[in-house]
Amino acid sequence: MIDENLLVEAAATRYYSYGVECLHVWVCWEIGGNMMKRFLSTAAIVGGLVFFSSGAHASVMLSGAPAAGTTCDAKNSFCTELGNAGATTFFSNAVITLVGKYILTFTEIAQESGNKNTFTDGLGGTMSETTGGINGVGINFLTQSGFNPAESFSKIYGAGANSLAGLLFTSVGDKAAPAKQGDIGFGIFTKSATLGAGDVFFLAYDDQGGKGDDNHDDYIIRVSIAAVPLPAGVLMLGLGLGGLAAYRRRQAA
């Protein structure tokens, strides 16, 4: 059956399809079908660009030294909350590797410390505990924070964007030591060593303070991963390719 929406009769023996004049309705239908095929092919190409640009082959890789014995030290005050969030894999001496670009949002959610700890990305994003003590017991680590209000910041990180090399925990207190990626005090709790958009993981600081408990619960930061939105220019490119295909087909006719 002919889709009459694709055909406009201009005269008794003249028909038009996608702006191309043809001599018979069936010829118009064939032209319309070919034009639609070209359009769909172009759309498929653009769709592939969208899929690739949105991080189809990107990932967040987490690595470090596996925890000895258990995934969460018995002295950690937040093992239950981390487990409920699915973060049952732990790395000390942790390192984050981005393949591609992502929006990462850092939010403070818990602490168990007699010291005042600070976290920064080295690029202007900074958050600090206001007091020592315990905050965050019994909350949902995926959606809540033990701080009110909670400090948070986000940026685009990865290839061609901001670097994660400056991630650093610092502390003011008895025997406290800073921790950057690769240091024993820089820990990560996660559900998997490979993550992507929509996932979360948790940076966990052990300030190596006076207790020497090495349990990575002194300051915990939730890291939410989001895809970088597709630039408007790519969408415009798709429209332009579609228009060019239609124009060239009309010229050839």
C-alpha cells in the first residue's frame, strides 16, 4: 500500500516525492523509498557516532592492594552501610584509571575520626569535615549523607579533560598523614573493579592517626559516575548529513 503522506500530486500526470518531480505515482514511490533508505543509513551512522561519543568503550578502572582477610575491616564503623550499597570489594593503595571521559560527582557521606579531614581533587574542588566524631551510621550510602548539609563538587574528568592525579586526603590531628592515590591510606570500596555511567564507588580515607586502626572509615566520599552529554554539534552534524543526502539524490534525479 502506498503511503500517501509521501506523495503530493501536483498535476494529472505529475507527482512529487521528497521534492523530486516524477512522471508516475509508482516512480515517486520508488524514489521515496530510496530516499528513506538513504535517510535511515545516515541516521544509523549518526546513531553510531552518538553511541561511541557517549562512552560505549569507556570505563572506570579501580585497582590496588586487595584487603587481607575480609572486604571490610571489623573496626570499620560503616561495613553494614557499605555492604547495603553493594560495595563489597575493597582496595587499599587504590588507583582510579579513566578510559574516556566521565562526569564524576564527589559527595561527603560519612566520617569516624577525632581529626578534621579534608578531600580535594587538586583543581579547586574541596570539602572538609567541620568536626571530628561519627556521622553516617544507619544511612543509605547510595542516596544519603551523614553531613547536613553535605559538601559536593563535580567535573568532567578523563582524556582531554581534568586529571584525577591531584586527588588527595589530608588531616589535622595526632600523627595524621595525607593520602594520595597509591598510598595505603587511600582506599576504595566498590561493587566491581570495572564501572561505568550510572555506577558509584566510595573513596575511604584512613588518616593513620593515633589509634593506628587502618580501617579506612575516617572520611568516606561517594563518587557518582555519569556520561558526558553529547555535544549539540554532533546532532547538528547528523541533520546536515541527512539534508546533504536528500540534496544529492535530488540533483542526481
